[in-house]
Amino acid sequence: MLVQKILETLFFNVLTLYTGIAAVTYLLIKDRGVKLHYVEAGDTSMPLLLCLHGFPECWFSWRHQLKEFSSQFRVVAVDLRGYGDSDKTKRVSDYSFSETVEDIKSFIQELEPVDGKCSLMGHDWGGTLAWKFVEKYPHLIHRHISINSPHSDVMAQLLKSNFSQLKKFWCVYMIFFSVLNI
């Protein structure tokens, strides 16, 4: 345990020197009963830019964007439930689209963005979650950017009409998760 703590401290000290990211934090979402780990850069008085990682990544995949956008935004990269240092709950149903979207909503509210809204940027699985979030809570969003994750309706249409596309589709896990409703 001591060796792990020393390595973590060393890692975050090097990360701070390299990226300028200083805040590594945990947030207990009281109404959801889950603790989410996140890293942020930028002033808390700036507009919030929330970054959602892909599968099987964590906040670290956003390290360059944390630095790049911190002069214009309060940039927050969260470890979604089950990833990185965030809580890993036992029930499979806790990882459904609907539960994860509610985690994101509560997380945004707990961060208390300056105007109650954020810009939402997701990659891969995080992009799919961002689409689901925007559909359900458009009033909480300024901007939405999904990288490598088209809208699920568009993707479903394409996969139905073009079998060759299905063979190239690398996000098989998203279909698997959707079919199992997890």
C-alpha cells in the first residue's frame, strides 16, 4: 500500500509538471451513492467542459485536452462509474445507459457550473453516452462534441442497410451492451 501511494504521488507530480494539471479530486454524488474520480484544469469561474472517456479508457485519455482548453474552460475529465479510480458497483444494472446518464447529470450538478450548463465532449463509449445525455437533458448543454461515435439512430440505419459496414464495425461491445441493456 505504501509503495502504491508513493508511485501515485510520483505519477501525479510528473503529470502536474508535464501538463499543468493540478487538481485530482473525488466527488461523492450524494443522491446516486457513487464516488467519481476526476481531474480538472482551468479556473472554476470559467464555463464547464466535461470530457467523457471511451472504453476501456479513463480520464488520462483527455490529458492533452485538459491542458489545451484550460485557458478558456474549466475542463473536467471524469472516470465514469466502473473505470479508473471511480467506484465499481456490483450490480450490472448500475452500468446501464440510463444509470450512467443520471450519474453524468448529478455529476454536472454537483460541480455547480457557472450557469448550470456545460459543454459535453465524449469519445467512443463516452460519445455514445454524450448523445444519450443530450437527448434527455438538452437544457443542461451548451455544446456537444462526440468523437468517433455517431448518433445511435444513424449507426443503426447504416448497419441495417450496409452489411459490409457491419463487418468493419469495431465497436461490437456497444451492440453487446445495448442488446443486454447494460
